[in-house]
Amino acid sequence: MRTRITGLATHDIRFPTSLELDGSDAMNPDPDYSAAYVVITTDAADGLEGHGFAFTIGRGNDVQAAAITALEPYVVGRDLESTMDDLGAVWKEMVHDSQLRWLGPEKGVMHMAISAVVNALWDLKAKREGKPVWELLADLTPEQIVELVDFRYLTDAITPGEALAILRRAEAGRAERKAELLNTGYPAYTTSPGWLGYDDAKLRKLCREAVAEGFKQIKLKVGADLEDDIRRLRIARSTVGPDIRIAIDANQRWDVSTAIAWVRELAAFDPWWVEEPTSPDDVLGHATIARAIAPVRVATGEHVQNRVVFKQLLQTGAISYLQLDAARVAGVNENIAILLLAAKFGVPVCPHAGGVGLCELVQHLSMFDYVAVSGSVENRVIEYVDHLHEHFVDPVRVAGGHYAAPTAPGFSATMRPDTLTRFAFPGGPVWSAGGRRSAS
Amino acid sequence: MRTRITGLATHDIRFPTSLELDGSDAMNPDPDYSAAYVVITTDAADGLEGHGFAFTIGRGNDVQAAAITALEPYVVGRDLESTMDDLGAVWKEMVHDSQLRWLGPEKGVMHMAISAVVNALWDLKAKREGKPVWELLADLTPEQIVELVDFRYLTDAITPGEALAILRRAEAGRAERKAELLNTGYPAYTTSPGWLGYDDAKLRKLCREAVAEGFKQIKLKVGADLEDDIRRLRIARSTVGPDIRIAIDANQRWDVSTAIAWVRELAAFDPWWVEEPTSPDDVLGHATIARAIAPVRVATGEHVQNRVVFKQLLQTGAISYLQLDAARVAGVNENIAILLLAAKFGVPVCPHAGGVGLCELVQHLSMFDYVAVSGSVENRVIEYVDHLHEHFVDPVRVAGGHYAAPTAPGFSATMRPDTLTRFAFPGGPVWSAGGRRSAS
């Protein structure tokens, strides 16, 4: 009997994180971390569901949820087997739909909506195959992986043939790397010490704890006030010592010349990279900054809208670290394209995480990269922020400065049922009870 | 007594244009031209309303409308006088709102929503002052104009001081140019002959009519099939003769190398510019194409998401013509920034129009540019498409290949009340009556 996709339900889930100033930076003073969450159901006897989400920081999460709902006709009613067998085709159908495309193209709310749906379909596929997503991907042949990618607008930087060659080169050693991953995990760095809203004592304490916990890299938010940044970087450097890498993150605060001048002022504290020094749309600006502040490196990606912008950041040599995001570009398929581009240009991928559930997602992408694409963890670290993991059924496990490889089937994307009830906006008890200020 | 903004109402308006293949091109085979329409009301005694809209091509117009609705708290309740007196501040409040910003930043659905609201506020301001928007803007001092612009992320290309110098240089002759505009209008070109869905006989007939009507430039859609394009360009060139400019428009269909090869095949027909040869996000790609196909020129802009991407297109010399869009970037204020950038780099602005109401809006921007910014109409033409103007209270008037300068107060953005009823989606009679296929 043929089985079908029978339902697509969206949830507006918001956490009142602004009350604690977790996640505060130079551009985002009071985020309420939120998820426009999607659940895809089928009429298969296994009862399995695909879960996915777009991450936002509060207001507008309803708009993001509406965009996911608008994708229902593209998903519901599809034959389940053939859909699961060709997720590349589903991706192209949604991304290249001429009418939806006008709303981007391939950027912003509509692209993030496609991301949520594509990732939910991957979650479902992995659950059905009884594997975590990273392993599911890493077990595909190079030909199958290339099939998942849309090379439109990329062929001046990477062709399908070049992608195939990269993947074939990485075939040797796949089994050893998989075993190593299951044994020792994947290196992480922590952003938890460095939020702008924290006072110096809290910064010092969290730096000390990060080193004790085994992290080799931490990250500090910068960009609001230069004197504050100098003081905080001095505290951090003196606390962690010379051998721990300290990344700094300006969250798009600066114009090009300000970025250059500001980073030079901080260079004495040996920052490993500066992240998002200016607009994520400014490829040339990033390249100019990178040339001016070397040997400090530039990293960006959490707000890079799609593979076409990543392509240009690589073509211009603007970034030394590529920070893909699991839920801003259009999901797994587009991130495979981005991993292949990074491999072609020899740039390490260090994913953006944090927020709600982004750690849960990106670990799968980095682990797939290690086993089947780049074949390396050199200079590669996954961001780790210790927020909101308790809301997930299969939360990340980070210990000794490493992400443990997930073993449960799926994309680690499934939120606990009581979270979907309690944090529903605006009707859930967390929001409708008195005392919380509205996020809307 | 203080007056306030008291209401923001949105309408999902769709026209079943796909039935006639008007608007068909290589990427958009069956658009249903649509507007996510907004009406801003006040408690002022004059009863004036501000009207604005985002243009989409069908599916997803509901998502666009939801994004506009999400802006209601930023507008309703504001003091009317102080809001009208500082539209630059309102722009910054919405564009830089940290939570909404996460949904872009400054791109896609949320940015287009801000565009609709900002333009509606300009419509209201112009109606209150009894002037068309172009004249309202052209009567401001250089200092007042610079105040409207946010220079964030632009200062490596243009500073407020440079902008002021450009505007001061254009102060001489403002009155003469305004008089000339009212007398002879602004040059137009027509896209009506060139839609891909039209047969050769219709193409030939429309080319002949365009010349007879006084147009000096026409545009043909290309990019679906090379042999077809060669045949259609041959027909067009032989019909219009050597002195009429023929622009070609690929609507983002090609990768970089395909664009170069394809345009070289068409070069024999002397195309004036090639529009949207590849992804609107690919600044470097456009620059590569421009170098390879010279002397054919590159034009783009209708899908360029914001001023930061326009900045780079200018910095790299990728475009010879800048095609701003009135309702994709964040409205009048951002388009003033773009006009200033273009003037700084000496690149003529030839706005994108067509769709629903885009001709009505962009005429104001080009006329303001002529009077107060660039001071020139040389090599400048506004796109004209003869679609759907009958739905507007103050439609464009094009004759003799020129746009007549609008004289009615406002932004020419107000749709006829019966249009808002008849074409409401999905409940209006045009859609709920049998025989129309659903756009959703």
C-alpha cells in the first residue's frame, strides 16, 4: 500500500531569554530565542514524524511560521517513498518555485521556511532508516551526495565533477574517521562566557570554567564600546592564558573602516578570528577587512543568506573560517553545497550554533563533513552555547570540549511535547501567565 | 489637539494574469501579479490615508501580508506630526529592530514589508502637503535629504558629506528641470512587446506599435531557448531598425559562463543591455560577465535586496545601468541612498517597473533624481509595461514615449476601492467565482 505525507503543522514557540540577558550582543540586546517549528506526519504504520524549525529571536516568529505553513501544498499529499528517495528534487521544487521565489529569491523568511521543511524531511528520513543524519549522509556514495546538490549559480566556482572528485578523495578512511568520531567526538568551542550583558566577575568565572571543562577556544562578543572590549579581552586573555584561542564577534556592528580600526585596537590580545565585522551581505567589505587586519582572521556565515554569497566570500578570500548555519540557508541540501565549496577552497567550516536547537542540528553537518567531505578536524570547531538543550528529546552531549557523536535516529531536532505546549506563543502558560513581558 | 496614526490594514490582492501569459519570462512562466497592500489611517480631521504595497507574483502573497501586519505595533499609536517630520527615524526603527532584523537582515519578505509601510507613510505625507512625492522630495534641502538616509554599511563608498556635495551641486537648475519635467515628462522604454509567451506575429506587431508610439527603447525576454532568442531578436531588430535600443532580459536564468556564451551569440543584434544575466546575489558573477561581454552592458536591480548589494555592484563596475525597484528595498529612504550611490559612481538609474503599481511608484523616484540628484536624463529611461494601471486612482500617463509628471498629491499608490474588493484573495468575486484556477 502506498504511504503519503499527510500533515504539516506549525508551532510558534518562544522562550523568554531576554529576562536573563543570555544571548545579548552588540546588535541583539534582548533576544527572546524562538523557533518556528514544523512537524510533518505521514500515514505510514511506523508513526514516525519529521521535525524541523527556523530559529528567530522573537518578534516576527509568527511571520516565519506563516511562511512554513505556506509550504504545506508542496509537501502534504506527496508519495512518501519517492519523496524520501529524492530529497534533492523536493528542494528544487520549493526553492525554484517561480512564485515563492519572488519573495527572496533564496533569502530571508521564505528561504528559512524551506530550511525548516527540508530539515524536517531529513529528520524523518533518518528516523525511518534508523540512523542519525550525520551517519545517514556519510553512508551515501559520492554520486548520491552530488545528486542532492543544486549547482545552479555555483559552476564558476565548483562543478559537479569537481564535487565528485572531492568526495571520492575522502572515501578512503571513512570507516576510521567514523570510529574515531564515535570514540572521541568533535571539537567544540564555547560562547557562553562572552555575552555583552555579563559583568566582569561573571566573565572571569565563565572563562575559568571553560578552560577547566576542556575547551581550547572561547568567544567574546564585542563592538558596543571599545574601552569595554579592551577591558573584557584583557580579563579573558589573562584568565585563559596564551594557548586558548579567543574569537571575537561583532555581530555586524561596524562599517568597513570602523571594523579595521577597532580590530587593530584589540589585536594585542591575539584574537583568533573576528566574526561578522560588518553586514553579512558585504562580500567586498569582508575582503577589505580581511586584508587589513591580517594575521587576525575573518569568520562569518550565520546570517549569510545562501550558497551564492558563500561562493563569493570564498572567491574573494574574505573568510578564513566559514560558519554555516543549519537553518538559514535551505537546509541539509544547501549546506552540502556549502561544505563542498569550502572543501574546494580549503577553508575550514566552523558552524554557527546556539540559539534554539542549532547545536543539535549543526553537529550532524560537521560530522558528515569530517567523515565524507573534508576528512579533517584541523582548525575546525563547532560553536557550543549551553542554552535551552533541555527542551530537546535528544540534546547535544558536550564533554571535555567535544561534541559526542549522536547515535539516536534523526536530526536531534525533536522538541519535548511539553515544551511545545508550555512555550507556545502567545497562548502557552509561560506567556499567558502574568509577569512575562510580551515578545510581540 | 495631537493627532495619531490609528490604523494599519492589510489586503491580499491578486490578479489572475497567468491566464493571459502577460509577464511570462524564462524564470516566471505563470505569474499572478499580486500586491500585499497596506492602508494607514489617522485620526486627523483631513481623513487622508497612506497607501503602499509590496509586489509579488502570487503564491506567498499571504506571507507578505502577514509580514506587513507584523509591523503594526511600530506604526499605530505614533504621534502623526512628529512621525511625518522624521521618516528617517521611523525607517531606522523598523529596519534596525533587533528581533525583526534576524528575519533578514534587510532582505526578503520582512524588508519588502518595511518597504510597503515606508512608502505608505510617504504617500500620506505627500497627500498632507498637497504634492506628488517626486516634488515633495525635490523641494527638500540637501541637508533634509541626507537626513533621510541611513549610511550604515555605505561609508566605504559614500559618506554623508559626499552625498551633501552631490545634492548641492544639483541645486542649480532645479527649477528649470522641474519645469521641463512638467512640460515634456521623463523618457520611458517598453517591455510589453517582449514577453516569452507571445508568438512571433504578436512580437512583430508590438514592436511596430512601440516605435510608432515614440519609444526609443524596447525590451525582450530571453534565456529559455537560444534558437528562439536568435529568431525573436532578428524579428525585433528588423522591425524597429538600427536606431531603437533593444534591451534583453534573462531574469536570472544563467550561470556565469552560460551568460557569457549566450550573450555573445546575441551580440550581432546589438543588444543595448543584458538584464539579470544571473543570480541577483552574485556581485562577482555580474562583474565577470560585464567584462566578458563588453560592449554589451549589464543591468540589474529588480531583485537586488538592499543598498549594500547595490554598493558592491557599483564598486566592482559590474553594472552600467542600475535598476532600482520601488518596493523591494525598504522604500523611499533606501532608494534615496541608492540614487546617491549611483550618482557617486556615475551610473544611470533606469528603474524596474511593471508588475502591479511599480510604474506608478518609480516615476516619482526618477523624477526626483532628475531634479535634485543626478540632474540628468541622459541614458536614463523608466521601464513601462501597460498592465493593470486601470486599478489605480492616479494611474501613470505615458505618451510619446514619455511618462508625464504626476501632479496629484501622494505616491500614485492608491488602488481603486472596487479593486480591493473584487481581487481580494481568496474571498473576492474574481477568485471565489468558478473558472479561475487558484493562485495558492
